[in-house]
Amino acid sequence: MRFICDSTLGKLTKYLRILGFDAISISNLDALNTYKNLVDPPLLFTRRRKTISYQPMILIKTNRIEEQIKEIENSIKPYINGNDFMTRCIECNALLESTEKENIEARVPEYIYHHHEEFKVCPSCKKVYWEGTHTKHIKKWTTTLKPLE
Ligand SMILES: [Zn+2]
């Protein structure tokens, strides 16, 4: 499932990526032209109140991330898959790739290197991820959101 978030929804975009969703961030609504004629256009989350002809769209009312999550909860719940958690780069939405531990030794703190076996790397920005990177975010999520059985 793909989503588009306007640039005022930075935190929400990151949460969607943590859950493994393809979450595109756009700073200019003209970018919607790229998607609106697709057979299956991504669902847009936006706080912009000016008239937008794009569909499907959900207008986000609040500024607080906790409230925003509640606003989109029903829209994303059917698509949540626990296997997809932590498969995307939070910063650039790219799918993370597994990497040999040796490859990232110089790029993570020594303690982390010695206490983790599995690392993933973003092919786009090269950020290194390990189990725990997303943990404090994901804990908050999983208490309110559970994948459907
Ligand atoms: Zn990245």
C-alpha cells in the first residue's frame, strides 16, 4: 500500500515508513499530477485545506502526531503487516538491504557492532540500521496498532 504525505506531515511519514509502508513525501501539491491518473493512486494524507482535486484523500485535522495516528488508523490498519516492519529507510523511503557485518563496522558505534549480528543499510542514503534503531518508535505504535489477524 502506498501513501503520499504532504511535507507538513514529516513525523507521520516516518511512522508509515517504520511500519513498512511506501510513504512518499511531497512538498508541492503539483507533484500529485504524477499519481492521479494511476489505476491505483496512493492515498493522500494532507493538512492543506485549499481545494485539492486529488482522490483518494484524507484531510488531517490536528498537528499532534498521536492524534494524527488516530485519524489515519482505520485507513492503514487493513494493510499493516508485521513482516514489513522496519524494512524501509525512515529518511528516504528506500527498501533496506541486508549487509555483511564487516561492511558497516566503521559506521556504527563499537558497542552496537559487538552486540548485534544483523544490520541493514539504506541503498540510497547509506544509513545503517540494526534491531533497536526503530524500537522506541515502534513500541509506541504497537501499543495502539496491531496487524489484523
Ligand atoms: Zn535512506
